[in-house]
Amino acid sequence: MGLGDEDKDFLRQLDWIYPADYMAKLRQLSEALIEEQLAIGERQNIREIVGTIMTRLQLEAEGTIETEADADAAAAQAAAGELVRQKVLAALHDGQPDIPAGMGPEAVAALVGFLDHGELIVADNARQALRCLTDGGAIDALCQLWANTRRPELEHILVAAGYLASQPLGLRLLTVLKTGADRVMLNEGPALIPELLRVVDDADRSIAGRARRLLLTLTNRQAIDALCETVLAIGEEQLTNWAVIARYAPTIDSKAALYYCITGQWDKYFALDWQETRPLLKKGYSQAVSEQRQQFLTAARQSGHSLLLVGLLLEGGQQEEYEEITDEDWAAMLDLLTSQEQWSELYRLALCAPANWAAEFVLALGNTTWKPKSWESSDWENSLACCPQTGRNMFVPDGRLLAVLEANQAEVNVECAAFHPNGRIVAGGCADGRVRLWQITSGKLWRTVNLHDEGITAVAFTPDGRYLVTAGRDALVHIWQLPAVKWVDSIKGQPGFVMALAAGQGGEMLALACPGGVLPARAWWWDGSYMTTKAQYPGSLFSAASVALEKRAVAGGGRDGRIRIYTLAGGSGGNKLWAAHNGPVQGLLYSGDGRLLVSNGMDGTIKVWQTDNGKQLWSIKEQGKLLAVSQSGAFIILKSAQGTVAVRQLRLKKPLALATHGDWHYMAAMLASPELETPARQAGSFLHSLLTAKFRYDIML
């Protein structure tokens, strides 16, 4: 008896859902199962039967259960294994362990299984056979079983017989270490290192101890080089200590120089790279990956070798290299050279450092009795005479045009902008809701991304450059992951559109939102989950605004031409007010470090202010709208009345080591302007005298 009418009707319903060939197989299997059940007098519900069969068919289609061919192969393998097992058992019963001992790897599993056999003679003969294996494949199979199980009885057999696996390398190493034959691995190549590092902390203390001994006694040069590369890549303290104890170093001298520095072997480094110009370290650093460069910078700072660090970076000839030098590095070198009374070295460094630190060095030299060489005397006296007493806080004005950002002004209306922390990219928020990314050096448009339904009013990068935050007239703030510009999160509910925005490393934000007109402006804080209103101000005071996240401060530029700074709870600096422009403030932005404020007004001037005291550092006659200020306050982005967006160098920050004759000529032309204010003129004169001394020094050198 086959399927009933009710069963067939259920299967016909399934025909509407599943393919015909699938249903044919399902019907065949269902009928066969029902007939089988009827033959024994039982019958299940057709729906349960079909459900079970459908599940099995689905698993077969996904390959998650054995197919019929797999089952046949497994059965054949099991049958072959059983034949071997019976043959081995017969030989052991007959007291002939030499027969299975001479067989291949297929006999090993059977022999291991018979170690626990109930008949003592079988177990003893199996143990004897395992100790007398002659086939290389069988030995490898036994070693693998031991490595997988770490069974004590297999370990005893392995050690007693002195078996060493031939392959793979990791298994061979384990057997070598277990049997104490580790000296045979001394000449192994670099492939040994990762395998060796996997077992130096093995649970078996004898293996771990011999692995560490082997690690300390390598003789193959390629393996030693591989270990040194691993030390630099991992940076793990214990591994580094082992490499130092073993006195390992890369074969190539330039790599060895960097390696010695990173591992703290400074005596060996200076003995190797003894020339004053440090050629080996320069070459090693230039060829290193970024992680190794950072390790070197960290090691040099921690060990008090900032002078070596700065000499290397300044002579690299790249702006990116110089930017690795921090104010702490310059201060450390000033203290070091002063304490050692290395006055000539301090003067040489003054001709390489940024102008503000050069002023600090010159002031320090001015308090000593040091005199330069006769041909340097005139330049030294000029530099000392016009050196500003502000030293490292000196502001060196500039103002030159660096690049015009490529755009079709008829289509692109940039409303706000931000510098990427790497200093090479600018993000511009536009009135069409798109963000455009430009390369600063060329001014070329790199990418355009549609992010908001309405115009964008504020943009900001996180300090690590991994995220971009945008605010729009659609009352939304979005967070995007870079470089894919992938949406991460959105913030809703701010009152009015965001005029100013700053983002922190941990996802926190500070923003100022102002509906415009007489309605109040609100400063709000985002902690990554919740928005909190921190303060409320009259909206009329904010024709322009900026926020400093670390200082917890809000700056507003009013229609009355004044700048106001309000410090929020937990901030520093206090509230301030000063007159800035004749007429309304059109733009106002903090530098990324919060030390400077840059403003531009309807009076056609751009002015730079110190935030701690409201002191004006410099002003420049320039029409346009201020869109962005860089982290250090060295660069600004300015949009002209015609819509052209340009990058300007507001202040000279690069070191004199990277200065060119063009910088010298530009500074001379700026000093010729009768409108240059006294503090700016003094700083410019000092820089011009230093550049004159630098170029003469380079020629004489």
C-alpha cells in the first residue's frame, strides 16, 4: 500500500514550492518509508515523515552530512582498517611482533589500540612492535598520535626508541625536543623560528626548556635574522630579552643599527654606527616599516637619546619625518645640551629647529660666554639682537598661498572644512549635502561622498583620523568610518543646526548649535551614548563660533566685532572678552590644540590670537570666509567672495633644516611691508637672520 489521497494532496501542495526534481525524490523516499512502516504494521503522520526527509535532503545539499559516496568510501576504509587490525592481532597472538613492526603506517593505529588489550601477551607484543618500527611513515604516524594525545605510554615508547618524525617541521621539532636531540635542529633555516616560538611555553617542561635552549643557541644566520625580525614585529619583552642574552643581531649592518636601538643595546649601536652622521641608522630607519619606526622613536625618547632622534628626523628631508618631533623632544635636547655645555651643538641645532625653538636655543646661548667661529660672529650677533624674548612661544607670521582646491565653483559651495590629522587631506562640507575630499599638496579633488539630505554646516576629524563627523541642516550629526566613509552612528535632537563641532578620540563630542536670530545657542556634549546640554547663551553673540574639546570651551564672534570665550564645567582658562574687528566677526576657529584662535571679520582682516590672554599675534589683510584651521594653527582654509577655496600658510612652523631660499626671499619681502606690526616684524627679522646664518653655515660646511 502506497500513499493515501490525503498524503498525495499534501505533496501536491509542496509542488508549488519546490522544484520538480526535488519533489520526485521526496515522493520516492516518502513512499518507500511508508511501505516499510506498513509492512511492520506501523504508520506515522505523513507530515512528520516528509519533514524528516526534507531536513535530510537539505543537509545533503549543503554538504553537512555524508553523501552516499562518502558513506561508501568510509565503509570501505573501515573494512580495510578492520582487515589490518585482524592481521596485526593474529601476528601478535602468534608471538610475531616483527610482522606488524615492518608494516606501514596503517598498522600503527591498530598496535596502539592493542596496548590496552585484555590478553597480556597481545599488549606486550604490541608494545614491542611499536618500539621496533622500521618504516618511516609508521614512525611519523606514531609521532603524530603522541603529539595529538600526549599519552604517557606513547611518550615512553617514543623516548626509548629515539623516534624522530621526518615531517612536518612542527612535529619533527616536538619529537626532537622530547627525545633530547635538539642539536640536530641548530642549522635549520628561518622556517624553524615560528615553530620554535609555539613551543617555548609548552605544558611539557622538558620540551619548553629545550626549546628555549635551542632558541638561545641558533647557528643558522637566516634563522637568526628571522628571529630578529620577529623581535621587532612582536615587541614582546621576554622574547627581546632572550635575543639580547643570545647576542643575536641582523646580518645587515643598517638593520642591526636600528635593531640595537630598539632593543636598548645603545653601546653596541654606537660602536657599530660610530660616524657622526650616523649613516647606518639613517639607512635602517628609511627602510623600516612604520611600526619599527615608532618603536625606535619610543626607545630613543625613553633612553634619553632625543638628540639622536632629532638629528635623524631633521636630516630625513621629509615634512612627515619632522612632524614626529614633539615639543618634549626639543625641550629634552635643550636640557641635555645645556647641562653638558655643548654650546656649539646647541647653535648648530638652532639652525635646524623650528623658529620658535631656535629662539629658545639662542636665548639660552645668550646667557653664556660662548662665541662662535669668526666667520659666524656677524650672523650670530644679528640673530641674538633681534631674538624675541618669548622664545618657544614666538609666533612667526607667514600668509603665503599654498594651494587652490580644485572645484567647479558654479556647482560646489563649500560651507565648512577640516584638516585631516595627517596634514595631507582636507574635508569640505558643501551646501549640496556632500563632503568633498582634497589633497592639499596638489589641490586635486580626490573624492566626493553624498552624506546629508541638506547642506553640511560643520565637519571634524577625530584626532587619530579614523572617523569623520558631519553635521547638517537636516538636524542630524553623522559619524563615518574612514577611509571607506562607512556610516557608524547618528545623533539626533540638537536644537538648530550645528555651527561648531569637535570630536575626541574616544567618541565624545562638543558642539554648539544655534537656531539663529534671537533664539538661544546651546553647547552640548555627547559621551558616545547620550547628549547633555552644557550651557545656553544669547544667539546674537554667535555670528561665528568654535569649540575646543580638551579645554571644554566655546568661543563666539559677535556682530559687535567682539570675541567671547566661555569655559564649560570641567574646563580651563576662564571666561574672556575682547574687541577683535571693526564690524561683525565673520569666522572664528580654534587651532586643533586650542592654543590659538583665528578670526576674520567684515573689515577684511584675518587675526591670530592667543587664547589664554586674548593677545593678538598677527593680522593680515585678506577678504573671505574662514573655513578651517590646522592642528598647530600653521594653516588655514579660506573661501573668497568668488567661491574659490584656498589653503594658506598662516605661520611658519617647519624646521629650518627644511627651509629653502624661497622661504628666505619670502620673509624678506614680508619684512618690506610697512603694514607689518612690531611683534611680527621682530619675529620675521629673527627668522630672516637665522636663515642667512643657516645658508652660510651650509656653504662653509
